[in-house]
Amino acid sequence: MPGVSRVPGADASVAARVAYVRPGLALAIAVGGFALTAVLIAWWPSVRLRWLADTSLIAIADVVVLSTPMIVAVLVAGRVAASTLLKALGLRQWRALDLASGAAIALAARAAVEIVAPTVPGSSGLFGGGPLGAPVNVLAVIVGVATAVLISPVVEELFFRGLLQRSLGDLLGSGGAPAGGVFAGVVVVAISTLSFVAIHAIGPILAGTAVPVGTLVGTTAVGLGCGTLVFITGRLGGALCAHILFNTLGMALLLA
């Protein structure tokens, strides 16, 4: 029936106040999704080189393989631990303020990155020729740009802020809004940000190289900014706008 929770035993009044009516289960699913993503980041790069040769296929496989655990975690948690997926993720309502606040966060975060680690135009390698002057793989370029400016920001915000942060907030009693307590908000934003930074640092660490300063500053700034917006508003709109614009600006500077 419309308006009745799909989760057996879920209380309607509780479902009206929180994102996840089973926050512990949702958080467990988020942890599983994070762990599997980390494993794939460590395992996939070496495997793909043996299976794939075409750069466009590699680009497509990368986004599919590395995004799948997070997408599945979001969908499963929405199904088994929430009354509705859109409500759980904070996507049911949008405000014009979300766009403005998201843009402000994106500009501040991008400025912080450019101050400490200025982007070098053309350093992305997207338009570099292949071996012996082989032509640029246009499909690989399209997939790479689309992944950076749209796919990754959306998937990561749905997972880190929509699932992990909001389920943890419900578990700690913050409910994703200031009424739950500033301390709980600080905790959930800090944990979601640390997780967000960690998932971007795993690759370089496993490769035995230093994590780029720009990556650390950018992921920290985006994590804190987006996490704070979600906590204050209870909506994911501002975070999505911020992350997409931040990555778009970065890509624009790379391709300049």
C-alpha cells in the first residue's frame, strides 16, 4: 500500500524521521561495499592489463568494475534497510539553494587545490597518442571525461554521503540534521570524509608512491564540504552539485 514501509516491523513514525529505518544494517552494507571497492582497486589494475588491450575497453571496464560495489550497496541498502530509496539518500527534495551552496563548496575546494598543487594543463594524458604515434582513442577520451565529471561524482556521493554518512548518522542519532546534535554531526562528517579520502589514496599507496598533495587536499575539501551540506540540509542535492562542479573545473583545467 502507498505510504507503508516495505521493511517488516518498521514503525511509520520512525521512518518519517530518519533516512534508514535499519541504520545498522545499512551501515554494514556500506562497510561491505567500501571493503569490496578497496579490494578491486588493489586487484583490478594488474588484471585488466592481461585481459584488455584497447584503451576504450579499459576505460569502460574501469568505471563498471570500480563503481559496481558502491552502486550495489546503495541499491541493496535502499531495498532492505529503508522505507524508500530516494528518501534514504536525501534525493526526494531539491532546493535552489542546493545549487548555490554546492557551487560555493566546489569553488572553494578547487581554489584550495590550485593553491597547493596547481593543475598542469594537458597533463591528463587523455589526448596523448598511443605507441608509435597511434591516433587518439576518441571513445576512451569520452569515457574518461564522462567518468570524471559525472559518473564518479554521482556514484561517490550516493555511496559516501547518501548511504554511509546518513546511515551512520541515523545510528548515532543525528538523523542527518542538526537537531540530532552537533557532536554526532561532526563524527559522521569526519568518518565519511576519512573514508572518501582513503578510497582515493589506496591506489597510490599500493603502488608504492606518495599520494598526490592535490588529491589529499581535494578529497578532504570535497568530503568536508559535501558532508557538511548533507548534514545541515538532510538533502544530497548540494553535495552532488559541489562534487560534479569540482571535478568539471578540474577536468577543464587539465584539458585547457
